[in-house]
Amino acid sequence: MKHPDYNSPAELKQVLDANGFSMQKKFGQNFLINEDARRRLVDALELTEGMKVWEVGPGLGAMTNTILERGADLTVFEIDHGFTSLISGFFEDYSKGGTFRIVEGDVMKTWKGHLKEAGQPDRFFGNLPYNIAATIIADTIENNVRFDKCVFTVQKEVAQRMCAKPGTADYSSFSALCQWAYDVKPLLDLAGGNFWPKPNVDSRAVVFTKKADFPCCKNPELFIKMQRALFSSRRKTVRNNLSQFLKNNDLAVSCLEKAGIDIMKRAEVLTLPELLHLSDVIEDAK
């Protein structure tokens, strides 16, 4: 079964219409019709023959096709049954060869089961819908699953949060979490015209490279919970948020002082090393 010309909105629409499908806004479906951008995204994965890759949201397979052409062993996660039926036909030869498989359903509900069944891949890739981008990335990190390299295309404001530095408006618990587990760098910006249907927002591709010195703290589970608590009420000081987290004001003040952190500061000005050190001080104080 021949796949469509992924650079042609008219041909993509024809495929959808012929099969009685419609785009599902709730799934954030937009196809990247810029061939050069697709190439650059896959180039950033730095694939080698036989490398295991996960792709979230393949749609009609534009990126899937490029990844498979590079010789990867690819698993895709697709929630839309109509799309899974089409791409299973488009990439039937790869399926028969054992280098392509589809996990159907909500990736948030299926990724852990597939990980247990098939093991961890080398690469994680996806044009992630706004409604799940931060959630799926945080979920993997918090479950101690890190990939050697990830390339994500997300709504630009989500990418800004991933890369944000302390003291900026975009810096958040999610920023600290991403930068704890990975070196995060922007790759390219994609205006709405690069997609069909054209979205009302701009997108940005980012590259995550696994940090060699992770986790850099004594108790990763404590660090995850602590930093989330510190950012939970942005207007409150670190003393107030940490007191609530530890349920002990005196202990919170003591730990902050031992960590060399001003108790009147707010979490959004704390650097990642400061957050990690505070986590270790709290762990030692238990």
C-alpha cells in the first residue's frame, strides 16, 4: 500500500476523505509538510542501523517513513484507530521484516506496559500535542526512564519552559525536571505554515541528551517531590512552600540555612545545583 506525498496537503486530504476520516482536534493532529524540517528533525536523532526508536503520534507516517528509511527499529504509539489502520498498510513491508510495530491507544496508558514487554529504546521522538507534551516527558523522567536522545516538537511555549533559566518567567518545576535529567537545547522553530492543517500556534523542536552525571542527588524521589512542592505556589517564599512540604517550619528553615539559601527567596530564582543540594540536606536531616 503506497503512502501519500507527505508534502502535499491536497494528497493528504484526499487520503483522509477517501477513508472517511477527519482530523481530531482533541488529539492535536497536524501533519508536518515541510520535507527539509522533517529531515532535520530525524538528523538530530543521530540514528544508526538497527537503533530502537519510539515515536509518539505518527499520524499518517511522514516522520515514520523517514525514520524507517534510516534503518531504525521503530515502535509508534497512536491513539487514532483510523490512522493505525492506514499506517499498518503503508509500512506493511517493514512490519513483515520485524522493524515496525504499532502500539494502539493512549500513550500515557500504554508506554509503561510496552517498556516492560519490549525494553527501553535508544531514542524517543514525537510531534507532541500540547495537552500531553509536558505530562509524558515528566512521566518518563519521574519513573526513572531516560533515553539516550529525544527529539520533540512541541508548542513553542512548552519548549520555552523546557529550556528556561532561573529568574525568568518561564522557569518552573518542569524546567528543573527536564534539565535535571537531560541537556536540553532548542533545534528549530516551526511556524504554523509548516503544518497541515495550519495550527494557530508556533512550534519549536528541542533536543534532549541524557546527562552522564544523573541523578546528582542522594534521593531522586525526594528531589522530584521537593522541587514540585517548592514551585507549587509561585508567590510564596521557599520557606513557606518547604514548610508545607516538610510539615515542619523549623526543619524547613534549618535545611535552607544549611543549604545556603535565603529563606525569603522564591523557587523560580533557585538554580538546579541549589535545588539538588537542598534535596541532599533534607535527606541528611531525616
